[in-house]
Amino acid sequence: MIEEIIIYTLDDEIIDIEWCFINGHTPPKGRKYRYKVDKESFVTDHHEMNGEQILEKAGKNSKDFILRQKIHGNWITIEPKHEVDFTKHGIEKFKTIKNEHTEGEVAVTEKAPRRGFSLLEEDEEYVNGLGLFWETIQVGKVQWLLIHDYPIPDGYNTKKVILAVQIAANYPTAQLDMLYFFPAVFRLDRTAILAVTAFNIDGKSFQQWSRHRTQSNPWRPGIDNLSTHIPLAEIWLNNEFIKKPSHEVRA
């Protein structure tokens, strides 16, 4: 089967807003507009639609889904009644996030999540997929991702922590390194964990795990990202009991 590939230009009847952004154009008025929601394309005769209408066109609604718009490289939330002007320069596409909190449920925190900076699209999709409350903050010139209620394996003093990841300045070309836990974790059998130190983040004393990549396991730009780095937390925690098997807790 031969897949037809169409390149939309400003001379075509349908204006592709993502194509316009990539090529530095401002979409003109008075035409049809093609936009993308969660990798699926839709066409509208209107140059303005509100958040609810965009969701409905994608077969969803604002009760169950949150609409996010990528504009000038950053993701912002679009409220149901907020009007989106497709002729505005810089709009790229949209995506939806399942609204997990329904009536009667208690959110992880009463505060709205802080978004001190935007994650890469693939990173945001990954952390959203964890189903955990997360935030991005900037402390001085350093960017941090905080994942709340990250689960800790059995054998440690706590079941959940805030997991912090420092986002390197030149990431994703530059590697992610180490992980940080709050509160600090320790083994219930009192066996010492080596190469951990206290580190202040966001006014809290996190526990820094100094674990680094080796020459035989280097950072792979274009392949490695948060989805390959964060799972190291579980691996490192489990490895502690592989290297030093558990002993009975002394009375």
C-alpha cells in the first residue's frame, strides 16, 4: 500500500497550522484549518474554536479530559471556554490528558502543580503515564522535576517518596545523572547504603544517590531520556539487596 504524502502550503485550500509554525508562517483568515489532537488530524471551517469544541471534535469532553496546547514550544492548558485562534502565530498542536480526579476522590495535594518550566513532549507523556502528581521547579539556575508518591520497594523505611531529577542545562544532549529521594530512605535491616548524601532541594533535605553511568553504559542522546533514567530508581533500590542480602532486624 502506497501512503499518500501531502505537503500543505499557504496556497492550498486547507491550512495546516503545525506546518505554518514549522515554516515560520502566520495562518491567514478565511480558510479551512487543519490541527492535530493526540496525533490525529482534524479540519475546521472556523478560525476560532474553544477548548470544549476541540475536545468534542476529538470525541472527548472537559469533564474527563484536560486539553493542552503547544505554542512556541511550550505546553499550556486550555480551559473549556477559552477561545483558540488558529490564525495566531506559534500554535503547533494539541493533546489531551485524562482527568483522573473525579468527584469524591482526594487529590495528592490541594495545590495546583507548579510548572516552572516545560518538559520535552516525550518526557511529559512519560511522566503523565506514571499516574503520579508531578511538578517542575527552578531553583536558581537549576531545573528540577519532582514526582510525588513515587513507590519504594519493600525492605525500606518508607513506601513512598518525592523523587527528584535534576534536568541538565543542555539536556537531552547532556545526560541525566543521579536521583534524589525525600524523605531519605534506609534499609530496615540497618545495612548501610553507600554513596548517599543530604542535598537541599525546594527547602527539603533530599537524599542524593550518587550513581553514575560508565564507559560501557554511556548516555545515548536521542535514545535516553526520563523514560530510561527514572526507572533506574527501582533498579538501584533493588540492587542494594542483591549486593547485600537482607538480614534480620535486630531487636
